Amino acid sequence: MRWPQQGRIPHHVGMGWREFITADPNVVHGQVRFTGTRIPVSVVLDCLASGMTETEILNEYPTLPVQAVRAALAYAAELARDDILPLAAAQ
């Protein structure tokens, strides 16, 4: 894939992470976590940073949906672009 000019990311790159990630002040102390679980997104990012593969992470945390690892990366990428991402409380 050929990348456009620096700072411009094609719309089709990445994924919609919002359906997989949520925050609720009453669950895991308000940490950003995967929807329907108590697993913080930071845990998966730490696993990736330590060298674990997507398969290893999913085997270690079997309640995570398959898309969770990529959703975590998409969320982290959006944060790295200095966007402020308010999360609505879970309903």
C-alpha cells in the first residue's frame, strides 16, 4: 500500500474501534475496557508491547472478541494523533 502525504491517513486504514471499547466509572475504576468484559485495553496493548502475538493474546483472554486486538491498536493510534476522545458512559 502506498501511503499519502505525512499526517494524512486514508479512511479505509484502521477500524471502527468504538463498538469494541467502552468506559464506565463503575466498572474497573473507569478504565477504558473492552465492551462486555472487565479487561482493560491497556492490558492488550501491554501484551503487544511485550511481543505477544494476536493469537497468544486471544488464547490468554478467551472472552475477548477476535477484533479486540485490532480495536486496541486503532484506539491507541487515534490517541497518538492527539485527538481528544470522550467516551460516553456505558448504558
